[in-house]
Amino acid sequence: MVSCTNQSRREYCFVTSLVFGASGSLGSHLVQALLERKTPVLAVSRAQPKFSEHRVQWQCLERYEDFDPSGIAWTSAYLAFGVFSQHSLHETSVKQVVDAIDANLLSQILLVRRLVCDAQSSPQVRRDIIFIGSTSAYTGFAGSSVYCATKFALRGLVESLNAEWSESDIRFWLASMGSMDNTMGQSVKNVRVDELLSPLEVARDIVNATNRTTNAFQPEIMIRRRRISK
């Protein structure tokens, strides 16, 4: 594992997948799903992730948009970070609104700007950039208006980026899912525990979809729990 300090670019020469927000619930499971495919990973987080696997290197960053991809042989980047809160808009402070938009949208745009600037030197190398959306982008929920707005904005961002880079082999994905069985999902009101999605199963679905070796490309990945009648 790589220390938070004195990191050498040479140490990243075998990295193929970047996972941002790697210490979070979905981020850590994305790392696990990638390792199951024997994919070397650079895990980026604000706190040190708890990985003992030798194929995982890690880097600590306070702001993900400060990540420098130069010299790193990356082919996929998973943006598994953001914030969620349940408050009516009139109960939400201006700072909370700004922080949510910054974490869920602005910082992601700025990070991807860095990634595509790095990728444009070799536009015919396939690269996949995966945003984490939510079914909230399709159905708004009371008490999470700012969160829903940022997830809806990611849909437009992904569509626009795919249009901008249509002549390259860079693909932009939006993986949207329902509530997962983690701290965030368990805090959502009116959601039954037995309807929560497994974070590991969600991560595997995302990794499998974005690693298909085919020219067929469906940029939106929708993951819902199927209700099975008893």
C-alpha cells in the first residue's frame, strides 16, 4: 500500500482503475468487485481505506478535484462520492445547499475535467468514467430536493459528455440505483429493510456493465430491486 505522503508516480504504473470515495460503502465494494476481476486499483479517499490486498494502492485527498492523473495508466474511473441529507428545503441552511451541490456535482465536474484533459492525449484508448446517480433523478422524494436536483443534473452531464467525446473511445456512464443496505439507505424514510439493495451486488453490476468488451454502449445503468411475490 502507498503512503499518503511521498507518493511516486512510478508506483502507479500498473493501475488500471481509479475509485474515488473508496472508503465509503459503495466505493469500498467497487474496489472489491474490481479485485474479483483481478484489476489493479488506486483507491482515492479522504481517509485511509482498509484494504490489505496488494493490488490496491491508495491516495488521501481532501478534495477529489485536486487529483492529478498525469503519469497514471488508468482506463476506468469510478466517482463514488457525495453527500446525502434529508431535510425540507426551508429547513436546509445555505451552507448545506452549497456543500451538497459542491460534493455531488461541482467537484465531480472538476475532477472529470482533469481526467479528460489527461485522456485527450490518447483519445483512441478506451477509458470509462462512471458517475454514481440515483433513482432520485427519475422520481423526486420529499425532503431531499437538493440531492435529487444534483442527481438529475448528472444525467444531463453524462449525455453532454458522451456527445462531446463521441469521436473518441472515452465513455461516460451513469449508474443509478435505489436505496442500498448501508447507513444512507437505512436512513431513508418509508423504505422497507428487505427492499434495500446489497452494495456488493450493486458494485458488481456496475463493474460488469462497464467492463464489457463490446461496441454496444448503453450509458445509463439502472439497478432496482425486483419485488418477488411470496
